[in-house]
Amino acid sequence: MPGFVLLVRPRGDGDPAVRLGITVTRKIGGAVVRNRMKRRFRALARELLGELGISGADHVLIGRGGGVERDFALLRAELAKALGKVSAGL
């Protein structure tokens, strides 16, 4: 199971911007753990959303339990795969 859940919703407002939202609940851990996970998600988004993100859509990453300990390269591969599936479905 990936370290996150990806939700993508086209806005339909004509703005081609790719927007990102990140949420990590307290079930995952304390503030330090949640902030670390958010930093990792922001770094992933900087790398991948520019080229693989869907234009004019909101992308939301929801942190899962194993996401903090997971290798960064593995998270990158999982996000690239998820974005590929979403773009193929639209």
C-alpha cells in the first residue's frame, strides 16, 4: 500500500494552474512527524507535478501511516504511477 492517497479533481474554471493540497492527520504522529511528511510531499510535488500534474486540477495528497518511513525514491515512483493512472483516466 502506498504512503499516501492521491485525489485529483478538475476545477473547470478555465485556470490552467496545478494546485496542491496536503493533509496529514494526528493519527500518523505528532507535529514533528506530520511536518516531516508534509515537507516530503512538497518536495515530491515540486519534482513531479510540473510535468505529470493535470492542468486545471486540484491535487490533494493525504498522508498514510507508512509514508514517513518509506524511501523517498519509492514515494516518487508511487506518485508518478498514481499521476499516470489519473491522467490516463481523464
